[in-house]
Amino acid sequence: MKLKTKLTLFNTISKLVIVTIFVMLLPSLIKNINQTYTDSKLRKQKDKLLHIVESQGIQSYIQAGESDASYYTPLKEDYVSLDVDSLPGNIDTIKNEKRILQGDTIEYRILSHNFKVHNKKYLLEIAISVDAITETTRPLQNIAFQVLLGMILLTIMADQLYSNYVLKPLSLIIKTKLVGHKFPNFGPFKEVKTTTSDFQHLDISIHKMIETIESTFQKEREFISNASHELMTPISILQSKIENMFEQEDIVDEVKARLLEMQKILNRLKSITKTLLLISQIENEQFLKEDKISLSVLLQDVYDEISIRLQDKNISYEATLPTDWHLVNVNKFLLFNLFFNLINNAIKYNNPDGEIKVTAASENNTFTVSITDTGIGINGEDIPYIFNRFKKFRQSLQQDSFGLGLPIVKSIAGFHHIRIEVRSEKGKGSTFKLIFPADIVEIKA
């Protein structure tokens, strides 16, 4: 998962958690807000009423000869009452209590306050029904939730835009410095413009690392190329000396047998050296890609050279190839080696009386050639390493093989931008699928 996606996911989840907590707390918050507002409203009404009593007298509410007065709305949602207070002590409270009005028991939020007028104490009650208070709770909750949801969506969008802006240099570094180049060929350093110091440091560090890797690879290639060239001379000299010794008449049979063994070892060494030199030349792109050849003709040339080995193990060979496929801008010598090594391996690791099938297919501008055998197969855990010339070399020595066939195939395929997919099952055989780029395949009637 990309870093940008992770950040967006984290921001979204964190905000959803906040929304969940807020929704859980919303009823109690709205209730407290409503209650605080109601209490404030009751106090303001009390202060206004006391001001009227102080300025106009108690008779503004209680008529002469009466001891109390009550005023309430028709729906009994609120009321104001004044009574003579005969109880000792002072009262100034706000609380929920039930009252009976015209036979109905209703719960109110009641402000109770006593005061004196002309040495006479009165009790004032100002009340609002609890139902009237809670009527506003649901709309307030909906409004608060909608506002919160809108703010969350806006912040998610803002986080996404800001994350894209901040992480854009990192995406450019990955795309241009790592994904966008063929390893280990990198080219000149181009600085990614960014104001984030961490990304600047990362950009420079990756470039330095790439330079070190590129230098190491170049030295390895030069060493393999130089070593291969240098080894060819002493090998040729030793072969000439051994051949000259065979011409001497006084050599006994035992010595001749040992000379034959030495000659066999030198031939193996010469073959290994030539193979390493070929890989080095391919990786250094010392070959031209100017040839044009029919695919079926190329595979026929391979078959003509390798058919004797098929007969030795009585292996059947079947090639189903279109005659109108032509490979252009390729190196015929290298592609011959590619198919030769794959088919040779299919023979070498096949069973007697086995089968080899070569097929071609095209779909959605994709061209593939598959080589399938009925041989011993490859262990699943070994497939990722079969193109590694160093590890495979050690394993192939046990089978009287140099183990460099598949590394050559990989190098040639990479040189022509051909992808290789391998499917294999131990004891049932293997399939090597070559996926050709569309620009090197021409179809001619």
C-alpha cells in the first residue's frame, strides 16, 4: 500500500472515530446546552419580573384581596406563579419538578425564588415544561451532526490534497530514480525540486547509492570481460601443448588417458569462459540489433542443430508456429542462442521418450512463445533463482552442467526487452513463456 493511501486511510479512520465518539456524546451535550440555555432564560425572566415588581409594585401581578397569581399558556408549556411564602428561609433554585395543572401532571424545569415586598414574603416560580425543552433537542442533534459530517468531509478532502502536495516529491523520486530506470543503468542525476529537507536528503542519498551500485556493476562487468579475455590465451596454449603431446610416439596409453581428461577439463573451462564473455558483452550492449528474421525459420535453424540430441533420448519435438511472424530490430545470433539454450535444457532435463512443444500465441497486441517439456521439473522455491548464474552454477555442477544456459537466456531476453515467465511442477515438466514487446514483431502475409 502506498504511503499516500496509508495517510489518507489513517486520516479517514481517525475522523470516523471522532464522529462516532461525538455522536455518542451528542445527546448529553445537547441536553446540557439546552438546560444551560433554559436556566439562563429563566433567570432573565426572573430579573425582568422582579424589576417590574420593584418599579410598579406587586399589585401588577396580584390583585387586591388575593394571595396568589398564576399565568400559563394554553398548551401549558410554561407558567409563572406568585404566592405568599409562609415558610422560613430563602430560596433561589432551578430544578425539575412535577406540577398538576388543570388535572394534568406535567414535569417542568422550575426556577424558584422568594423575595420581600412591603415586609411580606412572596414565592416566585417561573417554569418551562421539560417536553418543550426536549422538542428542540432532536433538531439540534441533526443540525450538529450534519455540520460535523460536512466538516469531516471537507477536512478529508483537504488532507488528501495536502498529502498529494507534500508527498509529490517522494512519488517523483520513486518514479524517476527507482521505477523509471532499468537497473543498473541510471543516467545523469536530476534533482527533484522540493522544499522538504527530508526528501532532499533522500534524493541525494539514493543518487549516491545508485552511483556506488552502478560503479560496482561496471567493475564486475569489466572484470568478467577482462578475465574471460585473459583466460582464453593460456587455455589455447595448454590445448595446443596437449595436442602436440598426442603426436609424440613414445606416450603410453595411461598418459594418453590423462591427457584426454585434461583436454576435456580445458574444453569445459573454455566453454565457461566463452559463456561469461558472451554475458558480459550482452550486458555491456556490445551487440547490434539490426537483424530481421522469421520466427519459424529461426526455430527451424535451432531444431536442425539440436535434432541429434532429441534422437539420442527419443524425445518428440513439436513446433506450432505462425509463418507470418517476423522479428525485427533484433540480433539473430543472440536469439538463436536464447532458443537453443531453452530447448537444450528441455532436452537435458527431460525424461527418455518425453515431449517438447513450442507454441506461439498473440492476444491484445501481446506476442508470446512457450517452450513446454515433460521433464523433471523445478522446485517451486528454486524458480526465483534459476537465472542467477552464481547460485545455479554451484547446483548445476552436480549434474555435469555449467549452469550458465539460463543466465545467458536472461541476459539476451533483457537485451531485447523480452519478459520471461516460468511455470513448473516437480516431476511433471516446465514451461518457459517468452513475452515479446510488440515493436519487435511484424506480421507479414
